[in-house]
Amino acid sequence: MPETTWWKRGIVYQIYPRSFQDSNGDGISDLNGIRQRLDYLAWLGINAIWISPIFPSPMADFGYDVADYCGIDPIFGTLEDFERLIEEAHAKGLKLILDFVPNHTSDQHPWFKESRSSRTNPNRDWYLWRDAKPDGSPPNNWISNFGGPAWEWDEATGQYYYHAFLKEQPDLNWRNSDIRKAMYNALRFWLDRGVDGFRVDVIWHLIKHAEFRDNPHNPAFQTSQAEINRFIQVYSADQPEVHEVVSEMRGVLEEYPERVLIGEIYLPLERLVTYYGKDLSGAHLPFNFQLIQTAWNARTIAALINEYEAALPEGGWPNWVLGNHDQPRIGARIGPQQARVAAMLLLTLRGTPTMYYGDEIGIGKVEIPPEAAQDPWEKNEPGLDLGRDPERTPMHWDGSAQGGFTSGKPWLPLDPHFRSCHVEGLRDDPASILMLYRHLIELRRQHLALSVGGYTQVSAEGDVLAYERQHGSERFLVALNLGHEPHTLPFPAGTKGRVVLSTVPDRSEEPIEAQVVLRADEGLIIALGI
């Protein structure tokens, strides 16, 4: 793929579709609301919108329990609303990526209703059914990712079915060729309507061990952790045969020009990079969540970047993520000042960055009262701080009631501080985090060195992470102070530069010669050789 490919040079912006903009007053965002905010997204400068699931669903897991892969849930609108959204997005130069959920369906999907109707139904083998052990217990020790056994007894047919998540989300049998054909046709349904690619949910789960062996116990498990960590997921996910499926999905997208396949994969780096596939025939972008999972420490992050770059297969394109709908927001993890530094890191590393809606306006941790909790994981395993509601709260557009998100009651409470943290106000403040994001995105678009250019680590001294980006004659030094004390970084003898952008915006065009003086919680982009 040439470096001009849109998903290499571009920036992906994730929208959680319940929480972006409500257009009809029911307290839940919808497709028409998203369409109304396309001008904002174009102004921000991102290239592609990724929308989490919008398919018909009973909403047991808020759309990740799909009842129809070829439709739109009425909560979000109609298929005509979607077609209008994609037409207007494309007219503004924005790509649109859909979230595809192939590992499991809703238990209300017609396929599952057929499958559970009898053991002889032709669709029986579309899902994972197993006999009980002689004592009546589940077939093995696999745990649901949301806590509790991953097997649900079906009284009518006298077998268990497997669900990696909620019991309302039975797993499909991807060893069945009919399932594959049906799913690939669902992909084509959306590709024919102009969708520019897919983010594929839990792609590493699609194939399970053929003999359904017990997972080994995790000796490091602690009771303060989610129950899924009680066992090491050796046999319930990441099986070798999954790569054939990923390659087949990629083959479907190759039938259409310039589409992108992104895989959600929470695995160590050495296993993550195998999802690029043999001869790069797998996912274009196996999601790299390492920045979410690692300590916010300069040396640790420097080592991580180097390890990831070294692990990439030849020709494999990197990508970086700071947050998503399943993980605490970056502002909640490291605080508002370091969130600015994190923005500079995300948007200057080599590879495709994925932003999460609301991070650009500095939304931090939003406390959700117990009575307002919506997330099924929080309800299944209360008290472990596993709830994902805090990172799914509504976007703040202005200082009016409900932040301009809805005229009704929002499905989740807004951040109580939204009146000091909204798009309308931050656009008028040149020192705001929103304007920092916009300037970073603009720089990235203007300079190939900051998007597709090479990466060279300079140092990781104390709390400072520094690296160079270069393309042709362009060279930039990125220096990030991940600490709360000032730090001085020496400049190589004879090197000159000027500050292009600071996370604290009062140093533009400042010349740099003998050394770089970084203030606490400050990041700098310095043009070299000037």
C-alpha cells in the first residue's frame, strides 16, 4: 500500500453512537444527530469516522448483541438515515467505518432462534452447542468475559451453548462454512452502500479450540481482578485457524477499492502482529492498545514504541490508540495536563492514530451514581470498578442544559463540569485542549514527516520521551515531559530548531539551540535545521 493511502495518512475518530448528538429528544444519540455534527468533524480535521454498532439489537450490551446484520436499530434511525449520513460524510471528505460484531449474535437473532429450536435444525451447528459433563456441569471451565460461566443450559434441547460475553450473546461457530458465507455477504451489504471499512469486534475470539479443552489456571489471579482473569485464555481465543478467517474477511474487502480492515485485539505484541497475516493478507490495522495498558512513564513508553516497531512485519503499518468505549478515558487516567501531552504523543507517532470522541475537549472521569449505571459488566461484577459507563457519557457541545446533547433526559449523566468543558467554549479559547488537538491534526496533515515519515528514538531521560520524525528534508523533534517537574534536554552540537507547537501555547517560533527547556507537563514539536 502506498503512503498516500487514506488510512495510513488519516486519523480515525471513534463515535459511541448513543452519546454523540441526539436529534429527537429521546436522550440517545442517533444518525441524524451525527450527521448534524459533520461540519465539526471536518473542522477538527479528522479523516474517518468509526461508529460503534448501530444494527438492530435488544441492547443487552448496547448494540454488541446484534439481531440483524443488515439493518439499523430504530433507536438510531433508518437505513435511509444511514445512507444520507454516508453521502454527506463523503461529500465533506470524511470516510465512514462501521463496527462489525462477528463473534456472537443476540439470542434474539433469527439464526439463534432456529439453532436452539431443535438439535436437528439445519442451523444447529451455526452456534457452539455441547453436552453437559456426566454430573450435569458445563463442558469446560471457560469463563465469560463479563463474569460467571461461559456456558448456558438450554432446557428445551438438553445442551449448553457457549457465550464469551453475556448469555444473551451466543457465540457463532466460525468453523461452519455457511456462517462465513452469511457474514461475508453482510459485509458486502454495507460495502455496496459505500462503507469505507470495518472495525471488527473481538476478532481474536472467532475460533475456539476444536476439543474445547479447559483453560489453565492463572497463578497471578487476584480477587480484586475481573473473574475472566481466573484462567489464562489459551483455548477459548487466539487459535491458529483464526488467521484463515481474517484473511477471508480481508479478501471480501479487497473486492472493493481502498477499504480498510481494523481488528480489535487485546494480545501481547508478539501475538498481536500475527494478525497482519501471512504476506500482509490479514487486518490492515490490528488495533494496538499498548498505550492504554502501559504505565505512563517515559522509559516504559519508549521501550514499548521500540518493541512495537521491531515486531511489525515488513510493510506492516503501525497504529496507536489512547482510549475507546471499553477503557477509562485518558484524562481520567493521567489528569488534564498530561492528557495534553498524550494528545501530542498520539498525533506525532508513526502510524494511524485513533481518537475517541470527547478526549479532544478533555472529558475526564465522570462519576456514575449506582442507580444510573447501565453497563452489564458493572452489574455482573459490582465493586471492582469495571463499569464502562464513565467513558460512554454524552458529548458536550455548549453550555446549555444537557450540554446541547439532547433536549430530553440523557441516557447517561453528563460530566457535572460540562459547562467549563464544551466545544463552543473551547473553540473560542486558543489555549484550550480542543485547539491543541486541532493544531496537532493540522500539522500532521501539512507535514508528511509527522504522518508517514520515519521514527527515530532520541532519548528517554528521566520523565522526558523524545524522538525524531523525518520525511525527505523535513525533520521534527518531539519532546514530551511526562513528569510534573521542569526538565532540560541537551541539543546535539550544531543543531538548530524552532518551536512549531507547544502543549502550553506561548512558545511558537521560539528558537532552540544549545538545549530544550521543557516545563512541567509540557510537550514540544521542534522543526530541525531551521
